[in-house]
Amino acid sequence: MSVFHQVVKANESAILVGWLKQMSASTRRGDLINDVDLKEQASEFLKLFTEACQKSSDVQSEAFASTQEFLAEIAKSRLEQGFSTSETAMFVLSLKQPIFSAIRDAFKANPSELVSEIWASGDLLDQLAMLTIDSAITIRELTISRQQEEMLELSTPVVKLWDGILALPLIGTLDSARTQVVMESLLSAIVETNSQIAIIDITGVPTVDTLVAQHLIKTITAARLMGADCYLSGIRPAIAQTIVHLGIELIDVQTKAKLSDAFALALQRLGKAVVTTKPSATSPAQGRNRVA
Amino acid sequence: MDRIPILKFGDCLLITIQVDMHDQLALTLQEDLTAQIAKHASRGVLIDISSLEIVDSFIGRMLANIAAMSRILDAQTVLTGMQPAVAITLVELGMSLPGIKTALNVERGMDLLQEFIYREPESEDLHGSEG
């Protein structure tokens, strides 16, 4: 069992001063956190750390639970304040130097003990720094997954264009999880609005590969099984070329280059037409302009 | 032994599936339906599955079989009211039921059948040889 915690306890105030000095030298983020808060956090951590070291030298043990909790809290608040992950880890790592110098002063006479104590304390601090980084990364990952879920909901609106005609403008890359949401929301909208025709517009889909095409075909087949026709629109020339080069079969799918073309076709299928009621000022010759 | 009732409606036969299909029920339905089509010389079969919430590959295959048998007896099958979850399941099972016409509800399905039965000679190309 190492005894460096006794040295730390005896020199607590000196170590704290050294640590604060070290932190202001290494991280230099006076713009993000003020000295009073930093000093409070530092002395709180030092207290928890010395207490834990007296009971155990294993970071994963019960004795370090409160230290771990405190570090997780630090990581969270640091991320919110705008610190980078390495700056957050430096909070713990910068404690090494003042502790090492305190140990050096205490064990001057016994070099072998000095090395073992420095090793023990350095190891502990490294592990605590790793823990801090881990919790910082976990917090970031939680944020990312929450944002992904929000994006799923944001990006799949089903729009009613006319009685019996739905449009589904897709924006962004399609993956399996998103297609599932798209498929479900389209099919339930078909039931709700009693629509015969659904137009899937892929103007906002950057690339179409075999997987995306497969997803689209599945959605269109499911809509057909329910008794609704599905048109695919917004196919850019480059995407048309890609689809042919990949050998994707879209024979059973009604496709159109633009959403307006698909909408005109849908109106025609439903036996509806758009007529101009007022002669247009720009083209007076076109008295009656049938779109459908 | 319970069976699914088959109703005669003019030239068409109506079937509504309101209970969970088990295998024996499906087989009985196939036998009854083919007998009824032959007996009444029906031209159309409408199957409403709006109350069906669970399907498996067997039910999917049975629906495809019914459509194929009806076609041989010169009757067009229309499937109506499929639930979104059922449609997704069938697609995931790889069953796109290519020979079956579908409609959102019974009303539309009936329109589709009438269109098929009465307009067939003039609009051969609209429904194609598969219809």
C-alpha cells in the first residue's frame, strides 16, 4: 500500500497553490472559467482524492465513487462552458507536477521509495484523467444520438397536395432507420387521408446507391399493397445515370423528372385539371392553359 | 369447423377476413372460393383485410394462390384495406403480390372491379394481359 496520500494531506495547501499555478500555465482558459470557481473545484477534488486514496488504490473501487461522480460533473460543466476534451483532461493531469514535487521533497532520502510512490500516484491520476475523458465523450455521444433522433422526426414530413394526392419530399441521406420511419409515416398518412396517389420526391437526396434504391422500392411496393400508387420524382440527370450504371430496376415504378410533372400526372389520373381563369398578362395568347 | 363466409354480389364475390387466419381456415377458404366462382361464374373477387393485423408468409402465399386460382377461372382479385404494418411485413417477407390489384377501401375496390368487368373489351391495354 502506497503512502503518498499522507504526503498529499500534509502538503494540501501547498499542492493546491502549485496546481492552480500549473493549470493557469497549461490550459490558459481564463475566458471560460474564473479563478474563484476553479479554486473551489480544485480544493473540492483534492479533498475527495485524498480521502479516497486513504481507503483504496483502485480507481474502480467503492472508495473512489464520489471522486468519479465529481469528475463526471466537472466534465459535463466544462463541455457546456466550451472547453475541449483535452483541456478538460488537463484539469486532472496538471495535478501531477505539484504532487510529484511534494513527494520528491518528502522521500529525498529514499530513492527507491520515491520512484514507487511517484509511480503509484501518477498511475492513479492517469486513470482519473481517463475517466474524465470517458465521461466527456459519453456526454457528447448522448448529444449526437439525441440530435439524430430529432433529425429523423424533422426530415420526414408527409404533405397533402390535393384531395387524394400526398407528397413526401425527402431531404438528406437515406439509411435503413430513416427509411423505416419514412415508410411508416407515409403508409399511415395514406390511411388517414384516404389518398390514392403518393409522390416521393428525392430532389434533396444527395446520392442514390443500391441500398437507397432498395429502400425506395420497398416503400413503393408497400404503398401499392395498400392500394395507393406511388410516383418517384425529383430524379436529377446525374442520379438517373447512376441508377442505370448500378443496374437498378425501376421498371414497375412510375418516375418523373420533376415534382410538378408527377403532380400533373397525379391530377390527370384522378380526372382533375388545373385551368387558368384569368388571361395571363405576360402571355395573352394563352387564354386557357391546361396543366393536367 | 368455422369457415369464412363468401357473399355473392352481382358478378362479384365478397370476402371479409375478420378473424385471425389459421392454416386450416385458409385452405377451406381456397376450396370454398373456387367452388363458388365456378358455381356463379363470377368475374371478380374482393377480399377485405382491414381487420387483419397479423400476417405471415403462409397467409401471403395463400392470398397469391387465391388470386392465381381466380385468374384461371377468369375472375379478377382485388385486395382492399391492408393495414400499414401488414404491408410492411409482406414487403419485408419479399412478397409483393404482383398479380393482385389493391385498393384503399371496399368502395374503391368495387369501382376497380366494375371497371375491370365492364370495360375490359375496350381497354385491354389499360389492364394488360396479366389482369
